[in-house]
Amino acid sequence: MDLIGTYEPLKLYKDDYFPAFSDLGALRHLEIDGLYELASFGIGVSSLESFVLRWVHEDISSLSGFTNLHTLKLVGETNRRLLGSREPVQQTTLSLPRLKSLYMQWLIRGIQDVQFNTPKLECLDILCRYSQLRGKANYAKVQTEHVSWRVENDWKAIDTNKKITFELQSILLAYPDTSYFTFPSIFKEMVVELLQEPIIDSPLSAALRAVTFEGPSGDRETLMVEELW
């Protein structure tokens, strides 16, 4: 269920108004623009298995109430002007005991200050805009089996320069206990070169199993660790 732009939904019965969503106890998936909307709907969040929160900022500590959550998607801001006007995510601890997959889209300032108490994730999926790369200070501190890092922009417009090299290095260093990485194939040469550097080779060597490079049409090439070192 997507509740974008819906505020205090009511239905009319004769001359009285009643909440439009009177029973959502069986709801498993929800998408909203802010945690403040939950109070309007009176939704019990403990039954949710999948949740999408857009325009993430300020206090997100109430996410710990989503105790049955398997999949969480956090969406940041794309507008530079609005990004500067929003308060960053506050330092907090999120306890999500059943979380398996975390999706992060666009830049979320302050997410590095959130302590995630979760099992080791099956997948961390990160979607960036080339104009808003995160840098090493803006990645969620989680443990995960697989990291997928993608860029939203048209590949032809991406300049494989030092800015991207720094970003790829930041990703590899941020998740040293990860066994599998996926990157756009346009960055294959850069990633392979980075993996030869001692500063990256050493922390990754114990856990890394393979790196996959995905093309714009969905074609994939996987290099096992033996082929990388």
C-alpha cells in the first residue's frame, strides 16, 4: 500500500466521519513519505514485513517498532536545495531483529550515525546519483553478505574520474566483512585495480568471495576471488 500525499483519510457514513482504514492488521507492505504519517493512520507496524520510507531525515528511532520487518527501503533527497534545508538523520539505535535486506536510495545525511542492531544482512543495495555521491561518511554501518552499488544516471554521462575512484574505495573499505559485491560494469577496471591495493586487499581478503559487474542491459560477469588476486 502506498499512502503518498494522503493525510488523515476519512470516509463519510450518513452525517459522521470515520477513519478510512479501520482495520489494517493484515498489512504486510507500506510506503509513506514520513514517519509522522503513521500517527494519522493508526497503523500497527509490528505486522509489516516490507516498508519504504521516503525523504528520510531527523528522528527515525520509531523504526525499531517494526519488529517483523524483513525488507527496509530508505529514500533520501534528490533536490540539492531541499537537501540543505532538511535536518540530517539523528544519532540513534535501530533494533530490527528480522531484517534481511536494506535498500538505500540517494543521499541520506547522517545515516552513518545510526547504529543498526540487526542480523548480518543478506543484501545491502545502494542506489546513488552521480551528482550526489555519498563519500565514506554517508554509508550505513551494517554487516552484510552482499553489497550492490549502483548509479542512477545515464552511463554515457558518467565520467570515470577520481571522484568515482574515491567512492568505490569508500564502499570497499566500509564493508570489509562482505563476501559478494556488485558494481556497474563501466567501473570494472577501476574496481579490479583498487582490489590490488594493500589498503583494500588486506581487510577484504578474509571474507571476499566474488565481484559481479553488471551491464546496462542486465548482462553480468562474475570474477571469483582467485581471479582478482
